[in-house]
Amino acid sequence: MNYSNQREQALAMCYVPWQRWSKLYKPCEALRRGTLFPCLDKPYKGGKS
């Protein structure tokens, strides 16, 4: 296929909001939970809300 006539478009765009620095988990707890930041800790509940 010849794509030279098509306009160049972005494949995707992202938005990353600013985060405020807050309290942190201790290193061992952060490794267990998979994140250093408690505000980002969203445990998987098997599809239940």
C-alpha cells in the first residue's frame, strides 16, 4: 500500500495529571503491594466493585 498521500496522524495521545507528593509505604510494604504510593494502591477485587 502507498501511504504517502495520507495525512500523518498521532496513533495515541495521553494525559498524565500532576500528582502531589504524599506519604509513602515503607520499602517492604511497597514491594508487597506493588506501589510506593498509597493513593495509587488499587487492589484487584476479582471484578467486583
